[in-house]
Amino acid sequence: MNQQAPNKEITSKSITRREDDYSQWYNDLVIKGGLADYSAVRGCMVIRPYGFAIWEKMQSALDKMFKDTGHSNAYFPLFIPKSFLSREAAHVEGFAKECAVVTHYRLKTSADGKEVVVDPEAKLEEELIVRPTSETIIWNSYKSWIRSYRDLPILINQWANIVRWEMRTRLFLRTTEFLWQEGHTAHATRDEAMEEATKMLHVYAQFAEEWMGVPVIKGVKSANERFAGAEETFCIEALVQDGKAIQAGTSHFLGQNFARAFDVTFTNKENQVDFVWATSWGVSTRLIGTLIMAHSDDNGLVLPPKLAPIQVVIVPIAKNEEQLKLIDEKALLIKSSLEAKGITVKYDNDDKQKPGWKFAEYEMKGIPIRIAIGPRDLQNNSVEVARRDTLSKSIVSLDGLSETVAGLLEEIQQNIYARALAFREQHITPVDSYDQFKKLLDEKGGFMSAHWDGTTETELAIKEETKATIRCIPLNNPNEEGKCIYSGKPSKQRVLFARAY
């Protein structure tokens, strides 16, 4: 096959190697991969079409999973009266430092006519908070919706944007404004609410592993790491290639805290009045950052086929118009046969760039499979198929090509999960002393499985000295007698520590 060399424009897309500067490598992939860009607003990002297409695929898969478990979508206001946040003490304390506050509702031209200023006469009677999360505004509505057990459960999800004022930001992973979904459910009993919270944790884990190809650990947060206003916070924790953890999703058992704060009561089956039981749960665009850091390499993005906006790209290699015309005809037939199997395909016969440039571009963008077809391929009734996950190439017959490609996409999906799982398993390390803990945290990274005495004081001391936090107490954690690595006090189980994003 006559494969042209990359032209000089490809060098402008070169990316930093992970071992040289992991943080810059990540930024290079986000920017040069066309996923997102910085905006004029400090700490906020612009999600570009390619990045948003990944989010749309995530949305579509998750939305179906939510609806399959009985949930419906709704929408609640962006603005929350300040007094609402004051009703649940732990909640307001947890979010107070991150809140953006609206104080006025009008602008006017300055006296000299040179600028726009806030009109001091347009001060709001009560300030409005730009939502950092929606528990308070939603439970204010639930108060008027719930009267008896017949009105329960309420199973609502909201797709929305969130604002949490961040000082240190990183595209997708931590931004002042981000996109997410937040489920908010109301139940008649504690058991029902707890069942809901754990059910949604398992939904998130299933999505992460089956769609993102990212293995996660399901667990419960320590009291110090718990969501503000929750009685219990469940989480899925992922590990990425620099040995740091990412909290990929959370599900909260809220008890009756918000029902008490907003006086949401109901008459139960025994004809007694009780407060409603609640959950909330959410994942955000930080999943895209997790995806990038879990799978990608020094050549660019590596995307799981289930979430790749384009699963297959076909690149023609022709020396003249006559050759291109013949290749076009065959390539379009290939495209149709693949699309008939539900595979998303791009045929790039744009003559403004050479094949070498296209190969590098689509490798950078993480497209799972690239098919190259030239005049010799037409004669041999074959094409060259390149896999993004392994960077391997093979010659494949056109006979049964669509079945071959469909099988390869499944294989790629499984392979990147297996690769990430192997990495994760190699980076869960049992440690039995604080010196060993610190040494391995620096040299190896990953999860440190260690005994902890259960106190917030010890947890905070370890965080202060090492920047490692308790990521979770794994579900079904086995009992194991031991001594806390920090205090030496008795401990009955190991927990997972890690440095995290």
C-alpha cells in the first residue's frame, strides 16, 4: 500500500510525554484533541463539539439506565434563595465557600457614558445563589407535592449545569462551571432510600466499567469526606495512569435531613405523620477527564468504542482523481455496510490534507479503528485496518469486513478495560507502617490499603502530612484485626488511601 509520510503540519500537534510532565500531557490531549478550550471566564471551559459528542454519548447511556430503573427527568431553577441554604446547617457549611451570589438584577450606563455598571437601585431583597447542587430548591418543591405514602416514591433526575467557585481548576476535572446529572429521590422508609442510594451506586459502576472501560472500586466515604448534609456517601473510585485516584461518582443517603429542613412530611400506611426519606446522586463532565487519564497514551486519546463519537474512519489513498473515484465507490459501500451494523463511520476524502496528516490526526483523536484503502487494496479485495488501542495494523479481506470490524470494536472495548484493570490491581498495595505508606505513596502511587483507627483527627493528620485522603471504605470490606498505621490504635479493617484529583 502506498502510504504517504506525515507532513510537517503534524509536528504542531505533538504532545508532551506522560513521563516528562503528566499534567501538561493531559492538557495537550484536551486542547489538541479538540475536546475543550479555555474561556474568557476564569476557571470555566468551552466544551468543543468533539468533547461534547462524548458527553452526549455518556448522557444517552446513563439516561437510559436511569429510566430503566424507574426515574424521570425534570428541571429546577438555576437560582436558589440564600435562605434555603441556611436551613440545613451541614449543607450550607459544606458549600458556603464555593457559592456564587447574585445581588443585583440590573445594569446601567455609567455617568460618563463609558462603561456599564451595576445599578445600586436594583439590589435584590434576598440574594440568589447560583446552584452548587439542587437539594434545597428541589425539596422546597417536594413539600407541595407530597402528602401521603401514595405520593411516594418520587424518582427524579435533572441534567443541568453547576457552579462551584474553584481557585485551582483543570479542564473537565475541576472547573468553576460544569455539566452533570443529579438524581433526587423521596421515599417512605429508610430501607427504601438506602436501597435507592446503593442501587444507583451500582448503576454508576456498571456504566464506568461497561461503557467507559474504567474499573472502579465501590465504597463508602469516611465521615470527613461525606457529602454535606448526608448521613452516608457511597462512591466509585477510579485510578488513572499517574497513580492518582478520581472520585468518578457519588450516591448519598440523606436520611430525613432535608425533609426536616423543609418540613416535608407525609401520612404513612399506619396513618401516622412522618418525615420523608431522601437520596441524591450524581456524575459530571469530570468523567471525560477520567476517561482521558485512564486510557490515553503519548500518541493522543484512546477512546472506548462505546463512547467514541466516531468509531471507524476510512481514509482513501489515491495519486489522482481517477483512483480516488474508484476508491470512493468502494469506500462508500464499506461505510454503508458498517453503518447498517450501528457503527458510526467517517469517510474522509477531503483533499485539503494528505493521508499522513489524517492518520496522525485521527490517532490523536482516539478513533478506535482506522481503515486505509488504496488502488492496490482494490485489486486485492482488502483494506488495511489499524487499531488505536494497540497501534497494530493488519490486512483484512473486504469479504465479511463489517463483521470483522464489529468484532474488533468489541475486542478493543474489552482490551482497554482489561489493561486499566491490570494497572489498578498492580497499584493496590497493602501497607502496615506509616514509613512504608509514605515511601510507596511517593515511589509507586495508587491505592494504599492500610489500617486506620476510624478518627477524623488521624485522617486529617495523614492528609496534612502526605496529601493522601481516604478514598473509600470498600463495600463488603472484610474484617481484619490490625493497628492504625499512624496512631497505632486498634483497627478492624483496612481502608483505601490515595492522592487524588
